[in-house]
Amino acid sequence: MAWVISLSVVLVFLTGMTVDIFANKEMITDDATGVIMKTCGNNPLRDDYNSDTVSGAEIFQRCVEIQEGYSWGSRVYVLIFAPAWNTDPYKLDMIGNDPSNPITATSREGSMTLEDAGCNGFIETGFDHGVFFGSIKLSGFRYDITGDGIPDLFGGNRCERTLSILDDGSGRVETKQDGEATITWEYFENKYVSKTIKHTWREVKLEFDKKAYDVNDEVHLMLNDLDNLRFPFDDDKIYEINVYSDTDGRGITLDALWKTDYKGIPQMSGTYPVKFSLTGDKESNSSRLRVSPGDSIYAEYWDYTLPKPHSIGDRKKITMSAHVNYVDIKSNIAVSTKITDGYGNPLHHCNKGGTAIIKTEIANSFEKPLSVSVITQIKNPNGSVEKIQWSTLTIAPDQTSRIQTDWIMKQDGIHKFEVYVWDSITNAKSLHEAIITEI
Ligand SMILES: [Ca+2]
Ligand SMILES: [Ca+2]
Ligand SMILES: [Ca+2]
């Protein structure tokens, strides 16, 4: 009696309908029909190993089949649907760890086989499931990810023997910057089922949760690099991020730890969130950073696991920045201008050779010192800029600062006198309406 299962039954199985495909015990033959291997980015078993309430079909359906996007420390979860190898409906069968039908894994850097009976085989997910579960660990190689001189991954090619099949899988193969790993089961003499996955290092991503913060805000920063996970759910390895501001250029160092991101497959995302607060009047400490209104703040991280065309051993500094707002500064500054002749009298006419003096007063009623940029510009009757002066002022609380621009007119006619007040020359964010006077 052949164990051949018609394709339609397999499809019904895969769509999760209840069909008793195990009613007739079949003999193992060299017919491949029905043997299916899947590589999953997630752990399809979860905690439902040998559970009465979950069927083999459900476990098979939970597998999020992924063949690319792994990193050197990933674990590849593998399911094999092979009902003919369910030889006893009252016992968990095992496959892959015998010399005649071994499961093997081969990467660019190494290979391992489970042919030895002492190796962890792939275990049936329930007494009568005909679905077998195992995993292969990409073990990296001896390498320092953090730049402290101490290796963080060690590599190694071997089958696992004593550790838990469920937690520690069946074997490990070495992986470097990028490459492939192929998992193969010789289910019958010279008959194989296999799947190949790809892995690569990537460049870290750093992201602030906002473009601009208020002076006393909490800042959420996300570091994302799957290469930092030495193994799935690796949540005790610390990665350091330096954050600093224009006011505190030395800044503080934050310890980033991996946290589960439930938006995707947790073990396929390298999410390391950190948070810190901003302060305008206290010293920086381990969780807060001193800033002034109008500052930029920066986050800096060294990535030692870079994709090609970088080489193994290269490092790259990634820097991201965000702004600190001028909190309600517009309502706290007052600007006025006076345009006079050389004798201090109001200027009424513009004559060639005459002097024009533009005096600008800026009053700060904010509780902290403010730094502003003032641009004074004079245009001749043709609309061309004859004179431009940029000044940067720091105004103490409840104080008024004055600046003056002198100019000798080169022609008669109507001139335009313009004064702009910005938060800085580079940001060019206006803090006051432009004052434009025609004389
Ligand atoms: Ca069984
Ligand atoms: Ca290290
Ligand atoms: Ca990286």
C-alpha cells in the first residue's frame, strides 16, 4: 500500500479543514508526494508543543514562510510535513537523526549533519500530527559587534545533542557578513527535500520619534539593527548610543536593550528603543540631556556589522539629529526699529550722500536667555540690495538688546529698509513679522 496522498488532500490539509489523512497508516516509499518543507521566520510552535488543542495543520499554517532577510545570528525554524513518518499515533516520532535519512544544513562557511543518532532530530509536533519541527541556528563567527575588543558571537558548526530540541534546535552553522544556508532532508535514499534561506548584515537605523521637541519633552529614540541579536529574543546585550546637544556637546550615553516589537515577527526585527528627557535648567545625568531653546540634539551610534560593499571589520558612525523648539518665544519678544539721519532725527527723504541709521531694539520677556539672529537689509529704488548685515544676539531675561546699522546712500529715491528676526541663520525660523519701511 503506497502512502501517496493526493494533492487535493494536501491542499485541504493546508487550508486547515479537518480531514483525517492519518486514517490509513502508509508505508514509507521513495515517492515525494506530500513531503513539504517550510522555513519560518517565526516560531510556529509557540508554546503548543504536543498540545491537545492544536492540530498539526494549525501549526503548519502559523509558519510565516521567509527565505530572505535573516541575519547572521538568526534562528531558522523549519517544519516538515511528512505524514508517512508518523509511524505511531500514540508517540512523538522523530526524523532526521539517522545515517540513512539525515537532515543537514550547509552555509557558505560551514555544514552540519544530524546523521548521528545522538543528535537532536526533528520532533513531531503532536502524537498523531505527521508534522515535524526543528530549527537551525545561524551561529555567526568569532567577531566583536560592539567595538570593545571582546567577541560577541563565536560561530561553530555542529548538531545539538544535549540541549532542548524546542529551545536550542537541532544544529548550527557558521555565517558571516552575508550568504545562504540550505537545509536538506534525505527522506529516502537519494531523495531530498530542501530549502535555502539568505542572510545579510544591514546598516543600523536610528530614528527620533519627532522632528522637534519642547525643552522639557521626553525623547524616544529607536535603534534598529537585526545584526545585534545574537539569538532570537536576545534582550540582555547592551548597545551604547551617545546623545548630545549644542548646549551639552559631551552629552550622555544610553544603554539600548532589545525589546519585542509586536508589529512584526519579533525575532526578525532588531528593535532597541531608548528614551531620555530634555532639561533646560538642570545638569545632564544618565537619563536627561541639557538643552537650550533652538538647539539641535544628536544621536550617534557605531555600526560594526555593515552590508557590502563594506568589508568585515569596517565600522560606520551613524548620526541623526532633531531640533529643540523655541518654546512660545514669539510671544516673548518685542521688536521695534527707528530709522534716523546722521543727527538722530527721523529720516524723511533719501538723498545721495546722506546717512541712514537703522536702530533695532529686541526685548526678551522670556524667563531664559534667548539667542536670535537679526538681518537688516537696505534696497535701493531699483530693488537691489545695497546693504545687508547679519547679527546674532543673546538677550538675557527681561533685557533689551540693540543693534545699529549705518549706511551712506548712493542715490536719491525711495529706499526699502527691512528687518528680519530669526531663531538662527541656519534654521531661518521667523520669530517676528518682518519690519519693512519705505522712505
Ligand atoms: Ca506519531
Ligand atoms: Ca564586544
Ligand atoms: Ca548592522
